[in-house]
Amino acid sequence: MPLRPSLQVLEMREKQTYSIREVAELTGFSRQTITRMFEGERGVLIIERPETLYKRKHRSIRIPHVVYERVIRRLAIK
């Protein structure tokens, strides 16, 4: 009898987020390609620290599981 994931596991998966590096490893694309694919997607979390006189600009991109699935599904259809 196949095991069915519990509702709690499904909810945790929906809240899971991936880094650019994780998505690159999952898909086999480069980190630059993943950044270009996801930075304009609705629902992607982008946290930026502006450049200051002594520190460079830093940007962290987190991709929710739901957004990841939506983009991968769209790519698979093409």
C-alpha cells in the first residue's frame, strides 16, 4: 500500500524556499541562468542590502516551492 504524505508535510513543502544554488543543482542550469529565470517571477523573495562607501551591494534571492514548480511546469510544456 503506497504511503500518502500527510497534510502537514504538504504544507511544509509549500512553505519551503530554495536558494539560487539549490535550484541550479536541482535543474542542472547555471546559477546565472536560474537568477535570470526567477528574478522577475511573482512570489520570489529578493532581499537587498544597498552598496555603501565600504561595503558592496548584496542580494539574496529565495524561491518558494510553489514558484519553483510553476516555472518548471511552464518550461516542461514548451
